[in-house]
Amino acid sequence: MADRSFLSWPFFDERHRALADDLDAWAQTHVATIDHSDTDAACRTLVAALGQGGWTRHSGAAAGETLDVRTLCLIRETLARHDGLADFAFAMQGLGTGAISLFGTPAQQGEWLPLTRSGQALSAFALTEPQSGSDVANSTMTAVEDGDHYVLNGEKTWISNGGIADVYTLFARTGEAPGAKGLSAFIVPAGLTGFKVVERLKTIAPHPLATLRFSDCRIPKTALIGEPGQGFRIAMSVLDVFRSTVAAAALGFARRALDESLARVTTRQVQGAPLFDLQMVQGHIADMALDVDASALLVYRAAWAKDTGAARVTREAAMAKLFSTDQAQKVIDKAVQLHGGDGVRSGQKVEELYRDIRALRIYEGASDVQRVVIARQALGAYLGG
């Protein structure tokens, strides 16, 4: 059984503890029964189930509400511990409409959030381009004014939920200034003329991913989120919130790997004694438990800071994502080693975790990018002090 003692930490209110317990019980009943053989269908089914269970209502904030980042992190950690695709399905409902929750007009929020929060519509976040992954300011996709519309031209790639989403938050260059200051954010429904899915991308851990092409695709000016030229700030604000939740998902993967390892080393016999009796194995378990708890402290510090009024948690979120994703990779690698040949057998949980974790060290800011962010934040604090 996964360690639950962290729920007594002062980062949480009673409502958070109740939610974590309820979701854990729900996931045990609902997640394991979903067929994963068709990834697209599984994601649609998972989003619908999460909606019916009332969990996707936490993915966005209705008018007058604020996103509770501790809740988002607890949900992602719990779902990731049970099933990586369930975590992905929930996460994209939040990331895909994060800009609408934080910056959308009442009309925009009223149109889309009831659908995504209920699991009736799938959402996506379209930021990355073929030539600009971490370098968002190098985006070349354009949105040119034409009367009461904008005309979109360009490509987006590595878009999660690409090809199955009903609505995309998309970032394009409107040209108010060079670089990051010339980007704007838009709401783009699927199925528009000039909007085409040109490639579905396959990865080691199956997820719906695609390259999208926009050719003279017209959207009304009412699709603009915020003001022209605010797109970079909007994107970074959304990532500030959801980057901590990526760390929480990594924490969930690591926690499951530790649980699987404890089950293995206490039942596997070596020379007539449990594997756990070997001091080297005890050392591995100790390192894994340490990394899990240290990750949890960083994750929930960042989430707590945001929820209690911090304007930005760039440093805290970057630290949480960097440490939790990197250490989860190490924890899971140890779990595979402790399982021996079974650790690399297709269909085993630790083998699945080994594939699931790798992408988290890349998306929403690769590990080395987080190091740059942390270093710049440290320098800024030093010079400012």
C-alpha cells in the first residue's frame, strides 16, 4: 500500500486529504477496467469516466473561482500511481484550458469550461513548433488580422491530444513586437477549414500526439485570449501552474515503483531468505524512499506557495519538476533492477513505469531548461538582495 503519511503535512487542508482518499478508492475501481489497446479510445473513455466521477471539474476554474494547485497535484500523483494514461487524460483537461481558466473572458469560460470540466470535450495546448521547442520566443506560426478574423498559418508539433481534442489553446505570432512580445493566444476548435492533422506521432509510452498544420485557417477575433501580444506571458503563467503537476505525476510514478519494489523484495527468496535481507537491497530501498519524500516536499511546497498567494512560483515549480522527474527516473530504474528479468518483461508494471517516466523529463520544460531557470532565479535574487 502506498505511503499516505505525507497527507498529514501542513501543506494540506482536510478537503485535500478527503479528496486524495476518495480518488484513490475511485481509481482502484474504475481505472484498471479500461482497455488500453486503442490509445485514442482509451483517452476518450478515461476523460468521460473522470468527468462522470467529478474529477475533471478540478481541471479548470469557473468564474469567480481559482485553480487549486494542491488539488491538481494530488489528483495527478494519485492517477499516475494507478495508470499513466489516466494521469495524462486528466492533465490535458487542465493544461489545454488553463489559459481560458486564468485569462479567458466570461463568454469564453462559459462556452468551454463546462464542457471540459465535465469530460464532454477534450482539450489541448498547442505551443511547440518544429523549430521551437523550449525556445518559445522563436515561434513562427502567424495570426494575421483580416477584418473581424485572424488567419492562421504554420505548424505545431508534439501536441498532446492532437487529433482527438475538441478545442486547442494555440499560440501564434501577431507581431506586436519581436520575439516573445509578439505572440498571442487563441481558442481554436477542431474541424475548422484549413486545420489539418498531418502526422500522428508514436512514442515509447503510447499517448495521442500529433503535428498540426494551419493553412489560411480563419478564426473570429473573439477567439483571442487576453490582449494581443500577451501570448508568451499567458503561456508562462499557465506553465507556472501546471509545471508543478508534472512533478506530481513523476512523484506518483516513483511512489508506485517503490511499492512494487517493496512487494518484490519481501516476497522474492534468495538462498532461502527474502531479497530484502541483503544490505545492498536495503540501501536501494532507502535511496528510493528518500527520493520520493524529497520530491513530495518540493512538489507540495510549490503548490502550497501558489495556492497561498504567490504571484509567481517559477523557481519553486522549476525545482519541483527538475528534481522529481530526474529522481523518479532513478527510482524506477532501481525498481527495474530489483525485479531482475521480470523488470524488462513487457506487461510488467515496472517496465511500463520505465517507459512512462522518460517523457516527463522533456515536456513542459526539459530538465536542462529548468536548470537555466533555477540559476537565473538564484542570480536575480542575489543581485536584487
